[in-house]
Amino acid sequence: MRQRRFIPLAAVIVLLFSISAGLAEEPSAAETWICLMCGTESEGGACTRCGTVRGIWRCSGCGSRNLSGTCSSCGMAKDASLDLQAENEDLIRAFPAVRSLAHTGRGDALCRLARYYTMGYLIEQDLVHALSCYEMAGTLGYAPAYLALGNVYDRGELLDRDPFKAMEYYQKAADLGSTEALWYLGTFYEEGTVVTTDYGKALDYYRQAAESGDPDSWMSIAYCYAQGKGMERDLDTALMYYEKAAEAGSHLACDYLGYLYMKGDLVPQDASRGLEWYRKGAELGNSRSMFALGYAYQYGQGVETDLAEAASWYEKAALAGRADAAEAWAGITGGWD
């Protein structure tokens, strides 16, 4: 069964310049500008930190420095270069573009900028300001901001947990098109810890999320049928929805179906089909499916024993983050060099 999931705070705290206090700390673009070489907020004609002349940028395509809107060497547009730079995995390299784009009110860049404020990396940590900026991000129509606020109040890590506020923000995010927010709302009605349990409403939210493109939500529907929540227990219908989730691209559903067929739960035991679902789950990045395939090849479950193949799957699972897979790989190969 899919568990409640939360967006990692370091990746989602949306920093936006708030209408009042935020703008007092982050002056408007008309008064200040962001250096595209170091990310420092400056005034005047040159960066107060690195001395770069205002407007100079480094092309992400060829590395040339430019002042006009198009790279003189390779022809890349400045906007395209900044977008590419902002996506760079090197946080130091990405920072100037991220902060510059965020300064213009770009939602995606503001999400990235939040990482820096949350970690206090290259800029002073300011969680209070970050929280106040969620509101502004939402008013700009950026659904992930309200989703993040819902997560914050749901988790109760940055401030006291308030599930009622969490629901309020999830609803706002859902109204802006967030399928994840719809799923969260469904869990509240299924669990009944904040509002009166209403399986009908829970299923309605799950269906909205699933039909809007969230394949894992089909799993929640399947679970309700499997457990008889709000209806008579119907294992055949549950299995249909698990398969629907898998076919829609849910790696969790693929992995779960693999487990069901390998164990013979809800369905007749069929190792061949189980391994088929595990392979699909592994292809979608599910580390548990990778581990299960390694185990199957190591002990000959549904396939002939093949330690080389087992080691290969264990290695993939380990690289995907499973420590037990690394241990299993070491057991087969003789350890680490």
C-alpha cells in the first residue's frame, strides 16, 4: 500500500518575495539587480562582491561572457542559457541564475532558490521568510507552493503540526491542479483523524488524482477495495486497480504485483508473472524490485540460479540506495575492492 509521501524540505521550500516583509528584505528589481556571475544582490553599475559589470552573463552552451541578449560565440539566447544554468546540479554554478530568475517571480526558480535558504548555503538561512513566501507563491498561481505549505503543516517539523491548515493548503493546491494534493486530501478522509471518515469522499479524491495523471492513486483505490473500505471487499476489483496503476506507470504497483504473484496473495502463485512485474518495477526505478530480482536469481525462484545476474541486480539496487543490496552483492562477489 502506498504510504503518505512528503516532498523533501530541502528540495521544495519555495522562497518568494512576499508582498510586505519579503519585499522589504528583497528590494524590487527596479532598485537592485542580481549579479549573473556570483548571485549577489547589488546596486549601481557593478557587483558589490565580484565587480562584474551589470548584465554580464556566462553562456551555458560555450562558456563565453556576454552583455547582449544573445551569445556572440554560439548564438544561445540569454534566457535559454539562464534556464540551463539554473538546472545545473552544481549548486554553486546554478545559484546566480536561480536567484536572478527567482527575482523575476519565476515559480520553478523560486523553488530551487528555496534550497539555498533552507540549507543556508551561499545565502543566509531564513526559514521564517521562506514560510511567508509560500503564501506569495500560491497567490501567483504556483500549485507546488501550496502543496509545500500543506506538507509543512502536515509534518509539523518547521512549526507545530496543524492538520486543518494542511488540508486548507492541500485544497488550494488541488484547485490549482495539483494531483498530489488531491491524493493527500483523500488520505485525510480515509484515515478520519482530522475529519469524519468518509470513504466515498476519499475515493472521489483518489479517482480525481488518478484520472488527472497520478498512477499511484489507483493503488489507493485498489487498497480500499482490498480492505473493504466503504464497500464490500472485492479482491478481483482490487487486483484490477493494482494492474491499472502498474500499467499507468506506478513502480510501486509493479513491485506490489510482483510480490503478490510471488507469494500467491490475492492471486494464484505464479513466479513467472511475479518476476515479470518485478522487471517492470525495476525498469521504472524501484529498488525493491531490483533487490527481489537479485534474490530470485541467487536462490533460483522462478528462474535458474545465476549468481552473476543476481550480483548485477543487487548492484543496481545498491546504487539506487538499498544498503541490504550492497551487502548481498558483497556476499556474492567477495566484498569491496
